[in-house]
Amino acid sequence: MTNHWKWNWRTIFILAAILVMAPGFSCPGHAQPQRSPAAPLKKIAVLDLPGPPGKRFDYLTIDRPDNYLLSAHLGPGILYVIDLKTNKLVHAIPGVPGIEGVVYVPEVHKAYTSDWLENKIGVVDLRSMKIVAKLPTEAKPDGSAYASPFHKVYVSDERGKAEAIVDVRTDKIVKTLHFNSETGMPQYDPVAKRVYVNLQDQNLFAEIDPATDRVIASYPVGNCKGNHGMTLDAAHHRAFLSCEENSLMTVFNLDTNKPIAYLPMAAGADVIKYDPGLRRIYVACFSGSISIFQEDDPDHYRKLQDFPVQYKVHSLAVDPTTHRVYAPEQQENGKPVSRMVIYQALP
């Protein structure tokens, strides 16, 4: 009798051990190790740039006809032209002091730079790689957008509380709109044929008709405070706003003109970009992260990760063709650098 029970208990312990080690087994009341989610970005290349290390970068944009990445190095006042196919520097164009914004206009093969240290808009011919004009404007030109059917570039004069409008056929400022707020990033919506601009002091979202350059209306952005950055999902009538003062990524419905979602970002959010192919939103955050969000459908969003990058990375560009993300760095673990880091988006 005694030996019989010893054998049964031994068998029970062995079976229990086998069960615990079996795949998928979980014991109620005991936490199981969780696998970390796969990172949504993978670093694939680093390009050293000739500008002085440790100096601030700003906006980037993509010239698709020439496969160029245009990058503003604000500190030394340089516009970099980088080949997207080879990840090599093609040209470094000086003479754009305090360059913040840069927008490319394919029909005239020019880039328009926001040079805030001299309060001018620079006109750069990318065939000759030279500055061909300077247009005086209001205080601190910053973000910019191009409305292609109307042949106009819209430049936010942030501290001038204005929006300068350039006719690219004449390279003249044809109108300046004034607001009661500092102006954040503008965007052109090719579906609605409207220009939108953030009024970041008032937490408003303004709508402009580029046919008349008349301000149609402005709309509150709800819990979003300090709406500086903006990008669009024009196909689904959504704007994505980076709210600097309370670190929220806000989804704004362009049909109802109301915010519909708020998601937390890392601190120091600035430039925000959308990849329509992957339906991902990327926000460069000064605190050392790229906050990444997934658009499941136009009404549902989720945060994927605060992807770690170097401190002071606050700008980026997204190539919707290759799904690569470009982010300039001015330091590495506290050591000054001057470089472009290239990431590949992962599914």
C-alpha cells in the first residue's frame, strides 16, 4: 500500500512537470514572461555630413523626380542635397542662414527655404545648386507647403504671426495673411484643395482657400495644446497634429472639423509625418524618441512604440515609396556629430 502511493505521487509530479514545460501552458495566478514587440524601425545606414557637429537641424523634404532628400542644417545655414538611391551627399548649399523649412516645387525644379536668421525665403535652383533669389518676409519663417494646382508656396512666419504666399512662377510674395497667433506647420490638401495652418497660440486649426487666399474659418483642436506640427492623410480626410505643450498626437477629422482621438507622445514632439502605404504616423521628439502610431482605419489608432533615438532628434522625413525614415542627428550620447540616420520601416 505504501509503495503504491509513492509511485502514484511520483507519477503525478513527473506529469505536472511535463505539463508546465509544454508550449502555451499558463498557470493561473503566475505571470508568464512576455516577448517584447518587434521594433517598427531598423537602422540601415548612417551618412556623415560636412556641417559643424553639434548644430541644430530642422525640416527635411523629398524631391521625388530627382530622388533627392533635402535637409535643412539650421545651425550653420546649409541645405544638404542627398541622393536617396545611394545615400550619398550630392551637394551642400551654404548661404541660407538659420534655415528651418524647406519645400520642393517640381514644376520649376526649385526649393524654397525658410531662413529665419535673415527673415527671408531663399529660392534655390536645384539644377545649378545655387540660390537665385531672396524674398524678404515677416519674423521667423518656418514650416512651408506647396499647393501645386495654384503654383503657390505657403510659408508660416511663426513669430510674425503670418502666412507668406509665394507665386513660384514669378518668385514674388503675392499676399501675406495675418493672424492673432504664432503660425505652425501648414499643409496643402490635394483632395479638398485647401491649405491648413496651425494657430499654435490659440489651439486653432485654420482653413485657407488657395484660389482666393481667403481664410475660410478656424476650428478648435480640443485637448491639443500648442499644435505646431501637422501632416495629412488626405485620402481619408484626417490631419495629424503634434501638440507640443501637452505631448498629444491629435487626430483631426477634416469632414467634421473636430478632433476625434488623442494619443500620448514622448516629450518634446516637433515634426510629424505620415506614410500612407503603411498607414503609420511618425513624430520626432526632442527627448530622444520617435513616437510611432498605426492607423487601423480612419477612426481607430494605436501607439506602436516610442522608438529610441538620440537626444535632440526633432525632425524627420518619410519616403512613401521605400518606407524609409530619415532623421538627422546632432549628437551621439552627448558627443557632437553631424549626420543623417536612415531607418527601414518593418511590418
